[in-house]
Amino acid sequence: MAPEIFRGQKYTKASDIYSLGMIMWEIMTPFWDRNHDTELIIEICDGLRPPIITNEPEDCNYIDLMKKCWHSDPNKRPTI
């Protein structure tokens, strides 16, 4: 869930883009050993993003797009 949703803001296309970035991550690395609790919500709002575990080079377009989708500022996320 996008950080702004945790902060009580309304769902927007930008929050959907954040979710798309998380789905992209799930496709690459389907397991993350972490409880989905209040502590995680706070850390997401503070900028935590899951680690990227892949054999792709860091400059891979897929990874770049995924990171842009995760931007903390909804206005700086890509549009569709």
C-alpha cells in the first residue's frame, strides 16, 4: 500500500502506480521475511522499500521503472 494511503490520503492513480511497483518487485522476488504490522507501516512511510534481489544489472530498465513507481512523492511517480 502506498505511504500516502497509510497517512489517510485518498487513493489516486499515483497510489496505484506505487502498487504496480510492488507487484513488479513480487514478480522478481516473491518472498520477503517481514511481518505486515504497524512497525512496517511506519517504516514504509519513512521511506523503507524492499531489497532488490536480482541477477539483472542495477541499470536495468525494469528495476529503474520499479523504483520510480515507489517514489515517496506521488507526483513524481510515472503516469500511465
